[in-house]
Amino acid sequence: MTRGLGAPGPSHMGSSRRLPPPERRNLALAYGLWALGLVGVCGVHRLYNRKPLSGTLWLLTFGLCFVGQLVDLLLMPELVDQANASWLPLKPSLSVERQLVQLARRSGAAGFSLNDALLELELPAGVESPEVRQEIERLLHAQLLDVGNDERGRVVYREP
């Protein structure tokens, strides 16, 4: 029994397949595709750099009467960087708990205040000072933070 082209075999049925990482864009190749505009084929470099709408516009308008094509000569490194950055995996943000423990370690014996935490943490959307305060309380009860006072009498949190 033969399968059609591209039909999954029995070992692939029901399994989730991960796509390969997308291809990174190359600046030298982008400049080479830009050079096609010199013979009237404008916009191929934009298509290559994951800009299909403007690439199509450049193709239909001869690179916006070649003015856009010339501007792209200067913008090419940025176009390639944008194309590559849009496909980079997002860096997972650290939890508030982990950020607080790292802040305590960086602060050393001086410790950190609630204000320091609010200024230095990368808080997820919607997280405000009451939630940070609750997380600090939870870390205190879990003995991951100590509380004390600095020389000015402010409440500070330190690594135990």
C-alpha cells in the first residue's frame, strides 16, 4: 500500500510536529536582491525581509519611482535586523518571585525597599504594588527573604 506525497506515516499520526526554526536573513543577500532594482525588478529585497505588502508595492511602482529603492539602500541593515528579530523566540519573563530574590541577592546587606522593587522589577501587565507586597510577604513566610531596617529606619528586605 502506498501513501500519497506528504501523507504522514503511522509514526506521525497523533503527534504534534514542531516546525523548524525560521531561516535568518542575510545582509549580503538582501543587498544582492536590492541590486535587482537596477534592472527594473524592485522590491524583491523587501519580500525577502518579510515585508510582503511593501515588497509588492515596490514591485508594482518600480520601487516608488526608485526613490524608495534608494532609501532602502541606507535602511537595509535595519530591514534585515527587523526580519531576524521578528522570528527570534521571545525571552520568557522572570516571575515576580524570582525577580525579587535576584534583587535581594544584588542588594546584599543593604537590602531593598518596596520602592526599589517597584522601580527595578519588570512587572507583568496589571501587576501593581499590592501584588508585589503580597509576593514579598509570601517570600518572607517561605523564609526566602528577611525583613529589617536600614540605618535610616526604612523597612528593607534582604536575602537570608
